[in-house]
Amino acid sequence: MSKEKAEGQTSRLEKQAVLALEKNSDFFDKVAALIEQARAHVGRTADLTMCVTYYEIGRMIVEEEQGGKARADYGRGLLKELSHYLSSRFGKGFSETTMKNARKFYQVYAPSIQQTMFEELMGGEKRQAMLAEFIDDKAWEKRQAMLADSIPFQLSWTHYLILMRIKNEQERQFYEIEAVNQQWDYRRLQREYNSSLYERLALSRDKEAVMKLSTNGHTVTKPQDILKNPLVLEFAGLDEKFGYSESNLESALIEKLQSFLLELGKGFLYESRQRRFTFDEDSFFVDLVFYNRLLSCYVLIDLKTEKLKHQDLGQMQMYVHYFDRYVKAKHEKPTVGILLCKEKSDSVVELTLPKDENIYASEYSLYLPNKALLQQKLDEWTQEFNDARGIIEIVREAAESDDG
């Protein structure tokens, strides 16, 4: 076959393929969607099977170790011997460390799910039958029902390896909720934990809002909900030792925009940098302009590489008022201004701004914060709050007693 004929045949086949795609595009899309769903289901089922299996292994280990004082010495070598047996039978994946992780997994999560699947559906002999049905590919409908209603594990085993090492139950619940809702992979979960997201959000809220973090996760319903103190910008790659300007910081954040949006939090959309507006023949520039779709408002960010001054707050006031009067639509909420600074003074902020002003100051850090120090600060803050509430309660009871 000549080269010209071959090229002509290829061209005809390509045209036929294009026509077939145009004619059957809806059908092809439906088939592709089915395959994507199947792949997602296989991955989800594999994760779930692994978590259920390790949970059961952990339960069996704990019950065997707690079988009586006479087993105490035997129990010390149980994990090592079990690991050796399983490895010889199934190959890699059953190290002594894995056995320890399975035991810890059960010990951490058993108290919170005792009344769900494993107590109600899988008690005693029924437990083994249900586990067998879960693993059996033929038990499709039953497994689907378990997935929907009974299985408490919604993440991968790798996620739980991170979560089960978080000692504070409220903090662990927060990260688990966020990982599920925001579909974090395990790397993102590790980063948020290392950056002390829970402590940073908690320290920016009142006591009632802190309690909701462990039950509802990070919800955004008002401007204060988007604040973190400090914002962690380690991804920017700037080194404090060698100095940097505000334009350096701004360029680094825009270059790493995806990471910056994730650190800012939920609902942020980037609009522009160095947004210019002019009145009375003078021009002004807002460093960064975002829109938050959850709050339905503009969010203006000004960068300050030094300690925050009252003049900086006044400048942000002007930016916010301009956007409220000339930029935002009638259906949108008032503009929010955030001054991202190296160091702030709460007293300066309170004295400079009216209480109803949507302007906030937040510090930033170019390095992951000291988690222990933030945890200590949160514990102290919580204790002070509880002490103050206790004093108020004592005074209230005394007043009621006097009235009586």
C-alpha cells in the first residue's frame, strides 16, 4: 500500500471516529462514568476492607492479651510470633509494627464505635459471619448496605495511621471530619496536622465555637470563621534570615497560589493582585483580592512584613469602604479586610477599629509552628475561660441565694 493511500485510510478512520464520538457522545459518557464509579468503588472497598480487617486483628490481639494474668509473659511475645506466622503464610505486610498499629487502632476507635457495627451487627459468632460476607464478592447488596449505614471508617488505613496517634480526642475528631469532608489525601492531612490547624483555628474562636470544631469541623458562616492565627506560609520558600520585602512575599504567594488558597481555607477564589482604584486623582493598590463564595463577599488582603501599625488599619478601612461603595453588588455581603502581618498588637487593633468593622489582623509564619507551644496556649486559654465561667456561676448562685 502506497504512503498516500495509507494516509488517506488513516484520515477516513479518524473522521469515522470523530463522527461516532459526536453521534454517541452521551452513551460513551455514561459508560465512562460507570467505569469511573466502579474504580472509585473498588478503591473505597479496598480501603474499607483493610480498615475493618485491621480493626478486627486489633480486637483479637487485645482480647488475647487480656486473657488473664497467666498470659502476661506469653503476651509480651505475642505480636512478634503472630507477625512471623502471618509473614510466613501471606508474605509482606504483617510486620510486628503493623500488628502494634492494629492493636492501637482498635484501642483508639473501639470506645467511639462499640454501639455501631461491631457491637450491634458483628457480636460473637455473628461477627465472623458478617466479616466473611463483607469480604465475599458475592455479598454485594449486603456490603453496600454496610457501607451506607454501618461502617464507621471513611478514610484509608494510611489516614488512620496519622489520626490514631493524635491523643486529644476532640482534635482527632476534627481532623477526621475535615479529611472526609475536604477529601484530603494523607499527605494533606499530615501537613494540616503538622501546621497545627486545629490549634490555630481554635485560638481564633470563642469557647463555644471551639467545641463545634470537633463535631462539625471547620464551618464558614461569618467573617471570623475564615481567620487563623497564625497563617502558615512555609510553602512560600522564603527565608527570614536573609530578609524579604512585601513584594517578595506577594510574588511567592501568587507563585504558590494553590497552596495559599488551601491555607486560607474554605470557599476562597482568587481575583487579582495589586488591584488599582483611583479617586481624587490618587491611585491606591490592594495587594491581593479574593472572593469567598461561602460568605458571598470580597476579601481583601494586605501584606505587612513588619509589626502592624494603626496607619495600616486605617488604610485597610479605606480599601474596604471603597469596595463596599463602588465594587460589591447589592446582593453581596460587606467586604472583609485582612491584614497579614509579621507581628500584631490586639490592643492597637481594638483601639483603632470600630467593633462592627469587618477588618481583622492575623500573623503569619514562614515555618511550621511549634505544636507543643500552641497546644499549651490553647490549654491555658481554655482553662482561663472555664475559671471565669466558674466564678460567674458562683456569683450567680450567691445572688439567687440572697434573693431567696
